[in-house]
Amino acid sequence: MGEFDLIARYFTRPVRKAALGVGDDCALLAPAPGMQLAVSSDMLVEGRHFFADVDPEALGHKALAVNLSDLAACGARPLAFTLALSLPRVDEAWLAGFARGLLALADAHGCELVGGDTTQGPLNICITVLGEVPPGQALLRSGAQPGDDIYVSGTLGDARLALEALLGHTPLPADTLARVRQRLERPTPRVALGQALRGVASSAMDLSDGLLGDLSHILKASGVGARIDTHITSNLIAESAYPSSATALFDAELIRQCTLAGGDDYELAFTAPPARRDAVAAVSQASGTSVTRIGTVLAEPGLQLVDAQGQAVEHRYASFDHFR
Amino acid sequence: MGEFDLIARYFTRPVRKAALGVGDDCALLAPAPGMQLAVSSDMLVEGRHFFADVDPEALGHKALAVNLSDLAACGARPLAFTLALSLPRVDEAWLAGFARGLLALADAHGCELVGGDTTQGPLNICITVLGEVPPGQALLRSGAQPGDDIYVSGTLGDARLALEALLGHTPLPADTLARVRQRLERPTPRVALGQALRGVASSAMDLSDGLLGDLSHILKASGVGARIDTHITSNLIAESAYPSSATALFDAELIRQCTLAGGDDYELAFTAPPARRDAVAAVSQASGTSVTRIGTVLAEPGLQLVDAQGQAVEHRYASFDHFR
């Protein structure tokens, strides 16, 4: 199968919203008048972002999910995406699975595949996603104010726990591994929550490199500091909801590592004034996404971790950095 | 140097047209009301699209040029682009050169770098470019009509000739190699020509995989055939303008291979009715880009090659395909 057959078979579908889809030099979109366009690109590399033997359907899902998560963090509505794919060879079963996972998530969010590129080379997936947001309403990293509450959506640390188990660093019961592996391989972009947070959150971003490292971007952009309650964040690892697996997670330090600096969560971290707690609760309910208050924005720069007794928790958790 | 320092040092500049540039979860653009958005992605892989030891400044230029060429082929005006970069390691001299070449071409076309991604992995460059075009005016592949003239811009085959020489297949004098190598490593996207052809050309595309293969996409999309005058296309190799190098290019078959199926030309191929020849000439002059009439669109499907005497030329030139 050649390059054009491959594109035609797996990645070309009838155009829906776009003015022109796959198959010409460019795709053409007709943005809604007056809306701003949100744009983000993410590149996933074999051996770095995923294992070579990962289920291709899960990989297709994740490749788009991490991009939709960036739109969610801005409060943007997904519109369309391009896919550039470097493949070592044409493996039809792999391509069929990858396309299935990718397009199922795309359909769930009304986000249309409009173009891209395919080439031969080491496996690499680059997606650029486009969304729309009303002018001035995008959620930015720079709006956190002293006194604001700090929240995260969903759960924290599951993906990292799965990674530790898959790398052989931490034994996990099979049922526990199956659950956290889903969170590693099929993250849920919080698209509805992000849009609902427009006008409520003072700042937001998505968590890809670990809570503390990512939060530091909000703090830096906003010129503020924060205090985080680690007894709350430690309870956000999804496995804490399963008492049967408590023995596997007995190590409090491992839980802190996973929840505070785990990476690959693809949850939203955001801030909002205490006066908006009811609004945050309403947004959480309306979007069907749990959110948890984990701390407070401080005027003084720096990140403080405290335990249930308000005592300082020592930490040296590093954010994930591809070049460190 | 870490990932964020790298982005800050080489790829972050003050925002100009964008509402929000590098550094948040998404970039924000404010498209001009009523304009359509043209989107294209291209991925360049080391060893496939460029040699490992290529000048990084030239590579930065080329990575954006091939994307701008797609906008040109649609008649779109460049607006912004994202850059996703997978690097084996942080090489500051390489990054400085790459960024210099990339941003110089971006500035020349008013196309702003608004976001992207960096990761560690085999060298891979993925750019997504965004442009704007008035609704209904984009140049498509599907508009060629029987009787239309067929044109190409600039020169053909130089990049392939350089590649043949660099691979050791064809000896070339040093001055000739220097000239054609420029065309391989620093192609010129025909952005002004593309925009000027709106309302004049009936179809257009850019030449990346070789004239005949690329032209077949126009023919297929338009449901037509074509006759191409090979004595004209053979003269479009830039080296034909240098009599001193004629001996190096004595092989007419090599010239035909390079000009008809060379690849990496990044010229525009387009069609226009014979009644618009004056308009095409005016567009060529206004955009400072030579264009040459090389054939005619036929009602009957298929691609005929003829020589100066109108005799059929045998050909089996294959278009470049990454998976064949």
C-alpha cells in the first residue's frame, strides 16, 4: 500500500464542518465570525511517550486526547485537527487500530481530521488541534490571584503508578494495574469542564508533566505562590477508592511522588476566587467531572506543601523535562 | 539546558499579530472576520527528507518553506505556524542555526511562530501552518478544464540534480553543484504568486513529489487528462541557463528524470484558460516569479508526453512515494 492509498483508506472521511478536508494542499475551515482560534501541537515519540507494543487503538486515542486537553485548558471548543505520522512501515492492522481510537475520540468531541502528512521514519505522531473561544474568555495561566482556591479535576497519579508497575519498579495486583493502565493509555481530556470554567476560573492549565511542575507555570505566569494540601492530593490517586488494593499502595512516599509529580494526568488544574465556590461546584456537576480543592494561592512566591496538621512537607519532586 | 529554557531562548519572541503566542496551553489567533482558514502540516524526518549533516539554518528555512508552499498552492496568505521538534539532544549551535533560518523565512512572509512542542527523540520536524483566503477563492486541485493551459513557476529538477550529485550518482562541477544545492536546501515558496493567481488559475498545487506525479493529482481531482511538452520542461532545469555546465548535463534522460519526476521543487503547477494568458503574464510580473506554459489540459484522461516534433515520449517516471 502506498502513501496515498494509506491516507485514503484510514484517514479520509466525508467532510462535515470543514469547507475542505483531506486531499488538497491545505484544508479550509470557516471559523465562526468573531471567535478567536486556539491552536496547539503535541508530538508523541515511540519509547519516550509510549511503549513500542502499546495497543494502537489506545495510542490513537491518547495522541488526540493530549491535544484536546490543551484546548480544554484554554476553555476552547474543539473544531479540527491535522495528523502528521512517521511510520517505520505500513502495518495495516496497526493503522486500522490507530485510526479507530483516534477517530472515535475525534467524533466524541466533534473534532474533524482535516489534513496532515505521512512519511516513513521512526514512529512519531504529531497532532495540531484547532478550537474556538470567544474573545477575551480563554483561560490563561496568568490570572491567578492571591487568596484564590486551587483545584484539580478527576484523579492524580494513576498514570505514573501504571508506568512504575509496567517498568517493573512497583508490583501491583492485576486488577489495580488494569485500572491505572487505562488512565495511562486512555486519558480523558476535560473538554466540557474547560469550556464550563470560562468566566469562573481565574487561571487554568492541563497537567501533563506532574502537578507541582505544571502548577509552577501558573504561579510564575501569575506572579504568585501557593500552598498545597498533600493529604488531599494523596487521596486523589484513583486507587485510594479501592480498599482492596491498599496494601499495594502502602508507601505514602510513592503516592506523593505519583500524585504530585507523576505526569501524564491530563487533568485540569485551575484557580478561582473563594466567592465562586458555588459556581465551581455547579460547573463540576454540569460537566460531569469531579473537581477537588487542593490549596490556596499566596501572594508570596514559592510552593509550600503541607500535611493534614498544617506541617510543612519536605519535597524535591522534579517536573518531567524531556532534556533533563 | 532544559525544555523550557530551550523554547524560551530559541523560539519565543514578542507576540505581533497573534492574540497570544508561545507559552500557554494554546496560542490564540484572531482571524479576520469572514476569511477562510487554510491549514497544512508537513513532517520532515532525518535521513528521509534531509541529510543528517545538512546546514541547520538551511533546514530551518526548508522546514517552513515546504509548508508555506502548501499555502501558496491554495492562494492563501500566511498567518502563523506551530513547530513540533523531536531532537536527539540539545545542541545549542544547531538550534541557533535552525531557529535563524526558520524565523528569517517566517519574518519574510509575516508568518508568526505561535506555539508547538519539543521532545527528545530521533530528529523530526513537524510544522503546521495557518493562512487565510477569501471564501470561495482558494485555488483547488479540482478546477482544471479541458483546453486550459498548464503552467509551472520557476525552474524544475534542480533539487533532484543536486540530490543525485550528493548521493554520488552524477558528477557535477563544483559551481553547478553549489547552485542546484541551493534549490534543494533552500526552496522558495511561491507565496506571492499563489495569492496573485486567485481568480486567474482554474486549479493549482505545489510540486513536492515530482511534476508528473503531482500533476496526476490535479488531473484525477478534475477528471481530465493532459499533454506535456517535454522539450519545454527539459529547458526548465536551471542549469540549462549555464552553458558552461552543459557537458555535465549532456544526458537528456537524466534531465527528463529530474524535471519530470525530480521532486522537492516546491514550485507551483497551475492551469488557466487560454483567454487568461495576459492575466497570467501580469500575475507573473507582479509577483516577480517566472512562469512557463508547459502543456494543455485534455478531456480524455491520461498523461501524454510529447517532444518538440509532437511525437510521443515514452515514460515510466514514478512519483515519489514514502511507502513504495
